[in-house]
Amino acid sequence: MDNAAPSQVRVGTALLGLALVTGLALRLAPILLADFPLNDGGLFVTMARDIRNAGFGLPEFSTYNTGEVPFAYPPLGLYVLALVPGDPISTERWLPLVWSMLAIPGAYLLARELIDERRAGLTALIFAAMPVTWAIEGAGVTRALAFALLLWTLWRVAALLKTPGVRDALVAGILGGAAILTHPAVGPAGLASAALLFVFAPSRRGFAAIAGAGLLAAAVVAPWLTMTWLRYGPESLIAAASSHQTENALGRLLTFGPSWIGTLDFILPLALLGVAMVAHRRQWLLPAWVLLMMIVPGGEGRYAAVAWAMLAATGAALVWDAVATQAALKVAAVIGFAWLFFASLGAGYNTFGAIPAGVREAMVSAGRQVPTTTRFAVVSDSGALEHSVLDWFPTLSGQVSVGTFMGLEWTTSEQWDAAVALSHRIQQGEIPASADYVFTIEGGSATWAPAR
């Protein structure tokens, strides 16, 4: 965004302020309804405790569950969690919110480099409301921080391609390296996005600048990669890269829309209008970015959100300009904002939730009443709770959950696949012979009994 009119700057800044207030309100709603971290995060709590117990060194393996999870996970977010004083479980309630809020100005600044000031403000508002961007679950201590760092990195990359300079290259390289050191999924999405930005603004100086930033990012990441390679071999990195396959992008998009709002998705119609507008202007960056994120592993959901938001902002700006009078514009803005806010509020309520207190207490109680390393098969009648209870059971009970596969993506592909298959069989009622007890969750209540 170059030489924006003062009125556009005022509008963009006001919209950013509204985005921050709206984003905070929407994210706080599910957090305040729970007294425990939302969704998952048990693995990271245990790993943060392991780091503390190791005197802030990096242990070879985590004590989580069977003790087989290698400390190959990018450690930056885990170290931040470990460094915050107090119980990491309590920290996981609020720290993801902090990182999630940092992503909103990141989206605004990136959009301001690529489109105009007014649409950048609209991008920030739409982005803030999209539940797919929130990452306020307990495990958001890594996911949300990595996402925010990625957006700030791409902002500096976009600026670097306009006016190449050493300072911006240094900032982009450090931020990019920090993002990868926080969550591995940002690597492919970030590299593909930076390459796409270069394709649409090519220059020799720009290439040299982003190449330098990339080398610096690689240098930041190199110590972790080297340690992981030496400790666990290349198999650990290969297994982690191949364990989480990208879901059917088109099927998920048609079912839920790009924002997770669902059938009331407010983003998709505006984004399609935005696609029509940029196609008419032969401005292909944003549609290409969305398509690229559908192809890149792990990119289609959260990492595509900023491109969706910019397309939707383009559609919203078109509606804004088409409204004939100031009074009609105010009515349209109120209706549009109300729809966006309440649809997002409902989607966030359905997306983010904590394990019921009674179930958590039963996990702790079961763990205290049996010998150490007792093996449980955890079965839930709720698909919404299944992932969360499998993740949290080893942390809260201190015992082994034979169906928990979290963290095993960093072992081998065979071990990961076997663990996931075993977990699915357990949820179907096939209790393995290795289980000593069955921990059953039905109707939001938990019981446990010997397996045979």
C-alpha cells in the first residue's frame, strides 16, 4: 500500500481497532466458559514440565504416556510455556489467546502491503472473526504462536520484495526461523507463500533479499534440525512430515466453508465476489494463494485464512462502494457485522470446548488408585471429546493410555500408523489384551473398570 489517502488510513486504522476488540470478545467467550484449557494440550503440558525438570535442557524423550515420544518437536513454544511461572495447565488457558491476538495485526499489516488500506482493515476484521484462525485451544501455545510469526514473516517478505534491504531481510529471516521452531506445519506453507509473493513481484534484488532471509531462517532452524537428526535419525523428521495428511480440501470447504462458520458461512459469498473482482482486474495473486494452500500439505485451513479474508474484504469493499447512501451503508454495515459476529460466536462455541470437570476428576482419581504404568483403554461416546480425552488422559492420570497416539508422529511412520489404527479400534469397542482397565466416557460422565 503506497501513498494511501489520509481518509483511507483513518478508515483502515479504525477497522483494525474494531477487529482487535471483536477478535478479543469472540476468543474470550469460549475461554471464559471453561475452567480448563480448551480441546487438547496435555502433551505440551507434560513436555513443558519435562523441560523444567531437566533444568531447561532438552530431554531426549518426554515422560508423556509410554515415554516413547522423542523431544523432536520444534521447541520454541514449549520453552515459552515452560518459562512462564506457575502451572502450565493454567498457562495454557490464556497464553494461546495472547498469540492469537498477535495474529490480527499481522494479517492487517500483510494485507496493507498487498492491497489498499481500507481493504486491509476489512481483512483484519474478517480474519479476526474466522474461528479457523483462533487457535485458542491449549495446544495453541505452539500453533497460535507459529501462525502469528508466519504472518509477521510474510509481511516483511512482502515489504522486502517492494524495497529490498538488509534490515527487512534480517527481520524476515529471524521471524521465519522462529515460526518453524514453533510448529513444523508453517515450513511448507510459509515457503510456498513466500515463493508465490516473489512470483507476482519478481526482481533480481528481491530474489537476492528473500534468498538471504531464507538462509538466515535456515541458520536459525539448523541447531534443532541437527540435534533431531543426530538423536533420532532422519526417520523422525520423515515420519513427522508424512503423518498428518492434508484432508480433502474441496470437501471440507464445501461442507464448512473457509472459516469454520459452517452453513451460515459469511466469508465464502464475499470471497467469491472478491474472486470475480480480482479476476476482472487480472489480479491473480489471492486466488492463486488460496489454491496453493489447498495443495501444500497442512496449508488449506488456518494458513489459507488470510488469503480468504483478503478476498472477502475485496468483496465487502465492492458492496461498500455499491451502497448508494450513507444511511444505507450504515444499515448494511450493522447487519453484516452482526451476522459475522454471532455466526462466528456460535461456531467458536461448537469448535472449542474443555473436557467436563467430572471427567477430569475421574482421570485423576483413576490414576491415583492404580500402580504406576497401569495401562488404560480410553473410550468416549463423543466424537467431539475423543481427541481431547486421549490427549489429556496420560497427563492428568499419570498412567498409560494404550490408544493415545499424540506425539508418536515423531517416531516412525509404522509406529504412528499402528497407534492411530489401534486408537480407532478401541473407539469401536475392541479392547486390546494389553489394557489393564477400560476408562469409559458416556453422556459426559466417566467410569473405569478392569478390562476383563
